[in-house]
Amino acid sequence: GGLFSQTFTSVPGVIIPDPGIVTEEVIVSGIGEIDCDFGLSEVCIDISHNRDSDLDIYLFDPDGVFYELTTDNGGDGNNYIVTCFDMTAATSVVFGTAPFDGSYIPEGDLEQVNNGQNADGTWILWLRDDQSGTVGVLNEFSLTFSASVPCPGVPLEADCGGGTQVCSSSTFTGNSDGDGNFVD
């Protein structure tokens, strides 16, 4: 109670195989249930690598659910310099340019992690270099939990139950009339 934010960090200095996979763990304790009031606010990485587009980076929560941070972004550019993935950032990592420095919206939906699960346990950063030719180093990985984080969105209910999927310019009967209203 009363925590504004808490960060858990690993400083592995581990070489990223070329090509290959490396994982790094951060053990979280003392957080408990995470939700919209207090949850995961950002995932930060510091990676030295000469071709960012070779990298696929995911976060696994203690329940084994994975969240895509970035895959194959950055072109021939170098490095993720204290790069933080945050759902409230101004720019998506997809539209960012290397070297990545600052905050970016990840490719996956990190809001989904704040779903009432217990944050305590092992969180894993999974990183793959999927092309040969360059070697990199994972310098640092951290998770920050704080107050007032983005919440998972409410799933939208389908408004056309039993509708016919249309995948061509074919004519069919029972067309909808307006925005989601079905007319017999």
C-alpha cells in the first residue's frame, strides 16, 4: 500500500548469440495483484546491437503469457539505448527509428498484463537475433510497477451474431442497414 512506483532490474551484460536466443529473468516480489490502480507501467531495455531489425523481443509474465515488445524494427540502425516500452508513449516502436532511445508503445498490448494477476514471480525477457552477421549485448532489463496504469480494454461484443462473412463483391440478401443494424 502507498507505493508510487517500484522497479526491478537485471544487469546481465550477456552476449546475444548470432543468430540465437537469450533469456533474462527478473524476480518480482512484494507487488501482489496488479490492475488499473497499480500495475506494470513500463518495460525498459538497454541493448548494444549493430542491426536492430535482427531482434525479436518479448516479455513473459509469471503465468507464462507473452507480450510482444518489438520484432524486426529499426532497419540497419544500431542499439536500444535505455528504451522503455510504455502504453502511454507518444510513438509506436514500429514508427520509431534506431537508435531507439526513450519511450515507445510496444507492438503488443502491455495493458493486458494488468488484469488482476499476481505480479510476484519470475518475469522473462526473451530475445532472439534472427539473422546472422552481427553480435549484440543485453546490458540491462527492468520492469516498473506504478500507480494509475493503462487498463485492459473491455472486449467488444460482436453486433452481427450469425452474420454472413463477405469476402468478395458477390451480391447477397439480408444486407445490413446503417451502422450494425440488421434489417430482415
